[in-house]
Amino acid sequence: MKEKGWKDIPWGGLILEEGNAEEYKTGSWRTHRPVWDEKKCTHCLLCWVYCPDSSIIVKEEKFKQFDYDHCKGCGICSTQCPTKAIHMEEEGKFVIKTEGGK
């Protein structure tokens, strides 16, 4: 399925079909991304409760990973984490370099 660009979305950014948020990958909007420190995490799941984008993946009642395709980098997860197991880093650190190192 081809990803929709800004020209493909209806005027005003309306999403006319229900239940399709998974199709709209919004992770590219990020300037900062959350990074998880497993050693500090107590799996309280407050990050999951407060994440407005449902970008916290939980398995067997424990934090598993972030859904970076849909995480917009708002940082709410890091501010709500009582053990500071999540911190925000600049997205540019994670950009994959193309051939030739550019």
C-alpha cells in the first residue's frame, strides 16, 4: 500500500474513514525520539497510559518497545516516567546514512 502524502489527505487534514490511524505513519514528524533504558524501567506502564499516539508496545504486561512509525516525539512518556527510564534524544542521531556516508 502506498503511503499517503500531504496532497492525498482531504482539505483540513480530515480522516474520513474510521479505524485507519495505523495507515497514517506520523513518525516522520518527530524532531526528538524517546529512548528507553531497560535497567531503570519498573514496567509501571505510565508511559503507555499517557501516550496520546498509542506508540508504546506492551507484551505480557511489560514495556516491550516504541512504535516509531506512529510516535510523534511529544515527550509525554519521558515526563511521566517516575524512574526516568525514558529520555528524549534528537532524531538526527538516528537518521540512516545513505551510500557514500551522506
